[in-house]
Amino acid sequence: MKNRSLTIKAYGKLNLFLDITGRRSDGYHLLKTVMQSVSVCDTLSFNLSCGTGIELKCSSPGFPLDSGNLIWKAIEAFYSHIGVKPAGKITVEVKKEIPSMAGMAGGSSDCAAALAAMNELYGTGLPLTELCSIGVRLGADVPFALTGGTVLCEGIGEKLTVLPAPPEMYFAAVKPQAGISTASAYAIYDSLPVKPEQNYAEFESALKSSDLNGIAKGMFNALEAAADADEIKKAKRRLLELGAVNSMMTGSGSAVFGIFANRSDAERCIEKMSDYSFARTLVPINKGWEIIKG
């Protein structure tokens, strides 16, 4: 067979608003969350060649290279969905930039990019809605990562409403050393005697009117109360001291970001927070993935 290859970017995300509205009988939490694609990305290089099986390559420590990886699961789910046997060996080389255990959807973004890449390599032409139906079975954030942009995600993440892009803004994002597992964050949240609350309508109104200060004021993450770590509090405080309009943890953590009105202020902030293993100036983008070679 003729070798085929492509390279795809998988963009990370920040949660601008995250509320937990209930819980299903199967244990899944119901969400109302606004996710925003941002400019940090993993790069996945796919090669379809003679042979059989799946091979993952990555130099990042701790990155799983077996069937437990969401990229691997996405490839298998794609083959199962289209009902064909693999036409060769799939090798995927991954360059990681999205930090792990950060609440920035690194695994989900890779999974989404893998589904998009397989759809392209095999020329199956599956529409986005069909890719999302495969993806939601692999992870709640995968449909968003396939869609990208600024999206209200409800249910367990499968109900998507595209929202207006935010006004010009810049994020200074850092990841404290501590990592927080999603399962642990939700378990702690469930045990809280009093749950935090915030008015979503006010946040959405600010977003639709491109009111940066209103967006910053209305930001909310119910899971922050479950991630009561000193490192997270310290990062938020430093971001505010360095000029952020507001700061917040994203997802289940542990990454924290601050909103800035201009790039230079965000970049100066990151320069002063370079002691973090991950410290980046990020901007909102309108896509979850992007084929750059293929």
C-alpha cells in the first residue's frame, strides 16, 4: 500500500464559566460550561504504512504509549464506527505542549484531533456531528475539542451551543506543580455542604456584548471550591497583583489563568511568573484542531 501521512494541531482550552447543574443516575455530572479554544497546542503526526497495529511515540515523561491513551482509543473507535479493518499500521508521533492534569483538555484535544486525522486519512468524509457522536463516548470534552471556538457545553458535554467570539483579550496561563485528577475534583465537590453559585445569564450577556470587564467579573468555576490548594490560591493572587482583570482556575485544575486587555501586559506578567513549569501568553482561537500538513 502507498504510505499516507498528515500532521494536525490539537488546541487546548480554558473554561470561562463552569457550573455543575446536577448529576445523572450513572454518576456523570451535568454541566453548564463555556469553553474557549486557546493558542497552545499539541502536534500529532500520523503515518499510515504497511503493517498492522497502532504505535504511539512521544518524548514527554509519563505520556502513555499503549491502549489506555485516548489517541489509541480514538483510532480504534473510528475503525469500529466505519466498520472496516485497518488498512495498515498507524504510527502517531506526539509533541506535547498542553500540560497534563491542568484542566486544559490535553487528552481530549488529542483524541479529537485523532478522529479528525483518521477521517482525513481514510477519506471517509464523516460530518462533524458524526465525529462528535463517536467522541462523546470517549470523553465529555471531546465534542467541544472537535468543534472548537467559544462554546456553551451542557449535559455531560455533548449539548453544544456556539457562542460569539470574545472581544480582544489575552490570557496569562500558568500551571502550579500540583496536579488534580478530574475524578478527585468532582468527588470533593460532591462532598461540599454548600455549593458555590453564580449567575450564568450575566456572564453570557457580557460575552454577547463584548464587555471584557463584564466577562472577567462573571467568570466562575464551581470546581475551584473542590481544589482548595495553596498553590492555586497563590497563582491567582500573583496574576491579580500583576495586573489581570480577574483570575480563575480552569476546568478541574490545576492550571490558572488571568485575563488581560492587551498583549504586552500579559507578556510582562508571564515573564515574572516564569518559575512555573508552564507559563504562556495565550489568545482565544476559533478552532479546536487544524491540519497543517497532509
